Amino acid sequence: MIQWYPGHMAKAFKEMEEKIKLVDLIIILLDARIPNSSINPKLYELFKNKKILTILTKADKADPKITSSLMKKMNDTIICDARNKEAIKLIENKALKIMEEKILRDQKKGLKFRPIRTMIVGIPNVGKSTLINTLSGKKIASVADKPGVTKSQQWVRISKTFELLDTPGVLWPKFDDETIGIKLACVGSIKLDILPIDQIGEYLVNFLNEYYPTSLKNRYKLDEDADVFSIGKKLNFYNHDKDVDIDKTYEYIIREFQEGYFGKITLDRE
């Protein structure tokens, strides 16, 4: 079973528990390519009594038909490009709508409006730091296309409307379904160098051949069936024995998937 729950994640989760009383609204980021597999059940359990705004990130890399179908089923959910400044107004408006009842209640009590305190959470490498930097208009959070970059929490003032508590990306101690761990690895939420690369790569190639059958053939200009051997030969990836370097080929395919070279793809089918 694929698992990854290092000490800094356990520490981050404990800090969330300690600061939850300070927060009005929770913003949970989900990767649109794995909208179900990127749901951290421990977070939803922790925030069950809080207002929640769900944001689908990386929708530009996801299958638009599946994303559209999903949006019809989810309340208080928006699609957001973490790099686009238009996200500021979109999130502000949605946050105000969700918190409208509380704001009106405070007004009736004669309380002065204060910024909505928001905690932003999600799995590693889902785009939290990129979104916070876009919202704040400056580089506050460290950004990298790999998991585990944000290691501590910090408050970020976005506007007069709301402020955010940035948090490290967290997974959960045990995946009930083995394929969840594989999908998280495919999108870069778990470090590849700690995983069985052949298991991840084989899953991804089989999935693409079943649901997006032309994606690999078109990318690597193949006349034959797309498998690790035909792709490895095309890429000229050989080991010392002049056999196809399977691990190197699989890792290359996974990296290309993460960068969107196979088109708009969603790994969660339900």
C-alpha cells in the first residue's frame, strides 16, 4: 500500500485543530484531475461544524466534461485558476455569500465588520501557495511544483474583506483504497522518489489507454500499441543491457502527465 504521512503533516494537522476556533470559513482546495481522491476525510471531519468553500484547482488540465458534471452536484464550489488575479473577486464574492447570515447577524448586534478569517487547506501540491500569492498580489508563500514546500502556518491579509491562514498540504495516515495513493502520486501530491515507480507508471499507462486511447499514441507518435516498451524505444531510453529502461520511461510519462502533455484528463471517473 502506498502511504505518505511524514511528521510535519501530523504537526500541521494538530496546529489546525488548535487554531480552528479563530476561523470563520474554511477554503478547501481539490485537484480537478482527482476531485474525489484529493478529498482529505480527516479535514472534513475536523471542519464539520464550519462553513466551507470548495475550490477546484488545475481545471485547465482536467477533463471538462467530468468537471462540468461534478460542478452540478457540489454546493459552494467554484473553479479557480490559482494564477489568475480574477480569482480575488470570485473568491471574495463567494466567501461573502457563504458568510452572509453571520455578517447580517453581527450587523444587527451593532458589531463592526471585520475581515472574514479563512483557513486554506488541501493536499500537497494542489496550488495553495500559488493561490495565496495571487490573492495577496505578492510572493508570500513559497511555490514549487512538488509536495511538501509549505512547512508552517502564516496569516496573510488579502483585503478588507478577508484574510487567510496558509497551512501546509496534508494527507491522511491511511488510504482505504490503494488507487487513491496511486492517483495522488500521478498528480504530484506524493514524492515519486519514495514510491514504486513501476506500479504508478503501469497504472497511468493502462488508465490512459482505456479512457483516453489516443493520448499516448499522439504524444509519442506511435504506430503500435502504447506501452512502456514502445514508448521507451521511441524515447531512446535504454539501460546498460540495451533493454528498455522501464523505470526511467515510466517516470518520464508521469512527469509529462503532470505537465499536461496528454491533454485534459481526469483520473477519478465517478
